[in-house]
Amino acid sequence: MPMGRPPRVLLPGFPHHIVQRGHNRNAVFVEPRDYEVYLENLAHWKDVYDVTIQAWCLMTNHVHLVLAPRREGAGISGLMRRLSARQGRYVNRIEGRLGTLWCGRFHCSLVDSEAYLLACLRYVEMNPVRAGIVAHPQAYPWSSYRERMGLAPPALLDAEAGMGMLGDTPQSRQRAYARYLDAQPDGAELELIRSAVQRNRLTGGDRFVDDIQRRTGLRIENRGRGRPQRENMSGTF
């Protein structure tokens, strides 16, 4: 009997790493206005669905988001449905085409905020660097990095945006985060984050798996688990 799709766990108060790709990996964003329309809709629908934004990065043919719904209900699913539909209609109208823009449903990984949230923020905002597009995330205009570091005006990120553990002031958190980005993640960390979101698994260790099972009744096992280096999170970078 073929296996069904793995359950997609969405829980209020937890960060969720979201990835959505263009159909057949085709480009979703071509002109600057394409990116701007997506971000305008994201700003609107995050308030409608009461979802906080902790990181985002728009690449040519896919998007990364780190979102946390504040309450039970449609939350992330409603937000992503609206975003996908709005962007699809916009692109179809501009290009005079019909058909789908996105490759099926979005992928989602529930994140252990204590052990892996900072690692996920780094993973998302370093995506253009890993792709060889820029040498530093500061040079990439379509991610949350510039807003996080005070290089762009506040727009999408919510209070603290997952960085509360790094310091008592915005300036100290920014300095600590800059040092954290300079530290190279190990291969196990990258593989865990990548595979977890691809397979709709959990970004976390055994205790997190146990906690989610108690909350939901679902046992979502991870394979090939890794762990980010704790010293990179301690402020002694």
C-alpha cells in the first residue's frame, strides 16, 4: 500500500519553517515589482491571520519563511493560500498566461525554538550566499536580513523576530547575530534543516519529538538528526 503524505503539523506559538517552490522550479520572481507584490501581500495577510514573521527570503524560484501563528485556526494555511493565489493571479495577468505558478502545497517544518530557531534564521537569510548570488546577506535586497540588522526600515519582522535570547537591546542582539552568521554551521545542521522542511518533519531532537507527540498525538520521527553547535548561540561566538 503506498504511503500517504506525512502529516503537516501547525501549532500556535511555535515557529514554522516554510518553503514553497515555483511549478517545475520555474521562476516566480523576475522583475523587482514581482518581489514587491509578494511582500505587500505578506504584510497584509500576516495581520489578517495573526501570524508573526521571524524571517523571510525570496529567491528566484522559491520562498523561505519562518512564521509563528498566534492562535488556533487557519493561520499559516490561510496565509499561504492567499499569498499563493494573489501572486499567481498577478503573474498570470502580467504575462498573459494561464495555469499554476506554484509546485503544489507548501512544505513546512515545526521548529524547536530553544535549540534550532537561530539556526533556521541563519539558514534562511544565508540562502543567497549559499547559492553564490552575493558574498554577504547584506547585499541581497529580498530577505529579512537588512531589516533585522537595522539597515532597512521596519516592515515585516515582528518584535525580537526570534532573537530575544541574544541580548537585552536591539543593538546587542544585532551584534551577536552578526557574529553568529560569521560562524560556519556544520553539515549536520544544514542537512537537518533542509531535510526536515523537505519532508514536513520536525526541526528538533528527541525531546522535541516527544513534546509534539504529547501535544498532538502524532509521532513524527526524524532521521539523520543533527544539532547546531551550542557555543554559537551563547553570545561567546
